Amino acid sequence: MTRPSSGPSRLQLLPWLLWLWLAAVIVAAFHYAPLASGFIGESSRILFFHVPMAWVSFVAFVAAGVWSLRYLAGRRNPRHDVAAEAAVELGLVFGVAATVTGAIWAKIMWGAYWNWDPRQTSILVALLFYAAYLALRVAVEDAPTRGRLAAAYAILGLVVAPFLYFVLPRLGFTLHPDAVINTQGKIEVEARMFHVLIASAGAFTALFFWIHSLRCRLAALAVRDDEARGIR
């Protein structure tokens, strides 16, 4: 006979640790990291959130492609299809957040929210590309056909996303600051700023995977409820 647990499990503590991690990042962004030279006022602090959110949107889109590969290569497990869809949804959320925070920073630094900078344009194209993925899912009613077409589209994104996020923005002139890590692999940013940036990227990545797991669990519960009622 097992004894009842006297306290919260380790899994139950993980969300609280994540929120503490995010809170620490926010505090560090405003009180630990110094201001970047060449930036107007406190505008450099927004980059501790803008850059990680853009990174997480890329991670989400790549994750959608990986789950889609698993869907097509395996036994067409609906859970993999749901995981890919949830990843795209969250990728769009983080991508929009990155675009909005970037526009706020652009207004401060360049005098306009939108300047058709290559990096602004490339992430806009990426958002439109993955918005079309969701539109495709809505347009196809047959579940197996929808799963196959959506998976093929997300797998195409494994080529499109890296090109839009890392190749296209570097093909021409950009108003954006230089990358944190240059082409020689050297870190060109003050150490404390780099620490906060890495911590923020890790926290937002963990936040994505946590929300994604919740989204997939809710979808599984919805399917189970529909099956119990004889809908599916």
C-alpha cells in the first residue's frame, strides 16, 4: 500500500521554478545588465525580450516540422499532428510578440514603427507563411488528408524558416545592430548583457515547451471526451 504524498511533486514544482526564472530575467534585464552604447535611453533593455521571443518563434516552427516528420514517417499518430499544429500556433504568438516589441524599439531608434528593414520583412513573411498553414488546416475537412497536407507544409518550413530567419536578413543592408555572435564565432557584447540574453532565451524556450505540453494535453482530453460521446 502506497503512502499518500505529503507535498507537491517535482513536476508540480517545475512551473513555479519557470516563473521564478522568468521573474529573475526581468529583474536582471533592468538592474543587472548595463545599457548598450549607441542606443537611445533605456531602449536596449527591450532586446532582452525581443530577441528571445524571435528565437522561440523559430524554435517553434522547427519543432512543428520535426513533429510533422514524425507524423508522416510513423503511423500517422494524431498526437504528432496536434503537436505540430500547437507548435505553429505558439510560434505565431511568439513571432507576433517579437514583431511588436521590435516595432516599439524601431520607433525609438529609427523614428518609425515599420521601416521595411530586411529583418522586419523576413519575420513578417515567416508569419504569413505559417498563418497559411493554419488556414490550410481550416480549409480541409477530412482529418487524414488535412494531417498529410499540413505535415508536408510544415516540413517545407524546415527549409523556409532558416532561410527567412538567418539567410535573407543578411543578404543586404540592415538597420539592425550587429549580431551578438559574429561570423568568426566571437561574442561581441558586454558579458552581463550576454548572460541575461542567454538566460532570457532559455526561459522563453522553456515557457514555449511548457505551454505546448499543456496545449497537447488539452487537445488529447478533448479527443477523449468526443470519443466518449460518440462524436469521433
